[in-house]
Amino acid sequence: MILFGESALRKAPTEFMAHYHNERNHQGLNNVLICPEPEHAGREGEVHRRERLGGLLTYYYRKAA
């Protein structure tokens, strides 16, 4: 990653921590999320994608009905 300026340097760890705690499956927790977002608990419907850090981190989810 190439970071330009202090704001980019501060945003990168914030985005990574949000991905780590809310969007990343954890093997030590039987592949569940630490703090799942309730509106992303759907099992049917269209798959949506959220990118963080310019696509370096990607999260796929379905919206709850």
C-alpha cells in the first residue's frame, strides 16, 4: 500500500479494524464473526460486496429480509 498524507495513514488501520471485527470469519470461533451486523444476516437474495482499502479487503453479504 502506498499512503499519501496523514489522513490516509490514519484511515488504513481504522478500516482494517472494522473489517477484522465486523466482516472477517474467525477460525477460533468456528468461522463466525466477532460483531456481526444484524442487517447482513440474510441467507437468501442478492449478494452484495463491500470493499475496504481500495479493494484490498472484500466482504460479501446478503441483506436480511
